[in-house]
Amino acid sequence: MTTPYHHGDLKSTLLAYALEQLEGAGLDGLSMREMAKAVGVSHTAAYRHFADKQALLDAMAEQGFEALRQAIRDAIAAAQGSPDRLLASGLAYVQFGRQHPRQLAHMFGAAARATAPPGLRAVAADVFNDLQTLVAEGQQNGSFRAGDPRALAHACWAMVHGLALLQGGHLLSQSAGVDNRAGGDTQADTHAVPQRQDEHASPQARAALEILVRGLAPCPSPLAP
């Protein structure tokens, strides 16, 4: 039997519980009633904050985009110069994907739905708009090549998001642990990767992002015929 509604911030409690389940066993078989029971309130209290489970899932995705955007902004604020700021933003994005792989996938899946609420679509767009602004600023100060900043931002986002998915799936870490020496024990080396790397972008992701940033540098003028 559930206890009466007593949480000071039930909405945040439900979102936190849903996120925990998402990164664990998943939410497919979990109902609003079961989530309410798990946090110790009646299902009626839960419905005061979310009309249904989909509304909760959309709110969780929106919260995820807000957290991702803030992480990127914090990283940019600590960097100097457009190339380093772009690198910092990419590393923050990849780190978020490594720490929250299922949440990242859920965020973009929810935002892509035709019936996604406007607020969710808006905050998802804000993440890209911030990137486009960063690229445009680099063009203005001569750090990045000329061209359509939106097109360049799309190229950056495609690479960074791909790295985040690879990092979240531990695919980059696996390749980092491969021993190419004859007779090398690949399995042993994979387990030898330091545990602290789970919290940060891997050296492979950083190297890829550095290549991306260098590729945005202004192109030299073509030789006259």
C-alpha cells in the first residue's frame, strides 16, 4: 500500500527514479503506478505532475538536454580561444554520452517523435544552436574556415554525437585495449583500462575531436594559375 503524497518535489523524484531505471533495467515494462509505488506515493499523486507515462518520458528527455547543454556551457566557459572552446564542448558531449548512454539515446529518440512537445524540441534545438554560434564566432575571429556555419556545425555535431554513442557503448575503450603484439591477450588488456576512464572521454575520442578542430582551420589560398 502506498503512502500519502508527502514529497516536497515529487516531480523531480519521479524523474530521478525514471532515469535510474532507464540506465538500469529499462522503462519498457514499468508503469506510472509502479513508479509511484516505488517512490512511496499514490499513483494519483504522480498523475498530478504527469498526464501519463509518455509525458514523464518527454520531461526526462527535456531534462537530459538541459543537463547536456549546461555541461557543454560549463566546459566552454573554462576554455580560451575558439579551437579550445570547440574541443571542450565536444569532450563534454562525449563525456555525457559515456556517463548516460541510454539517456542520450532516449533524448534524441523522444525529440525526433512527430508528437514531441514544443518545449522538448526547443531545448534540443538549443544544443545545436549553441554549437552553430560557437562555429560562427570562430569564423569571425579567423580561427575557422569560411563557409556556411550551419553546415560546419552539422558536420561537427554528426562526428561528436557518433563519438558519444561509440564511447557510451564502450567501443572506443575496447579498441584502446587491443594488444597488437603477437600472442597478446586482448581480453586481459581490455580489462586493464583504468576504471577512471569511465567518467571521461577516452584518449581516442579526444584525438578524434582534435582532428575535427584542426580540420576547421582556415584553408590556405589556392595558388594562382
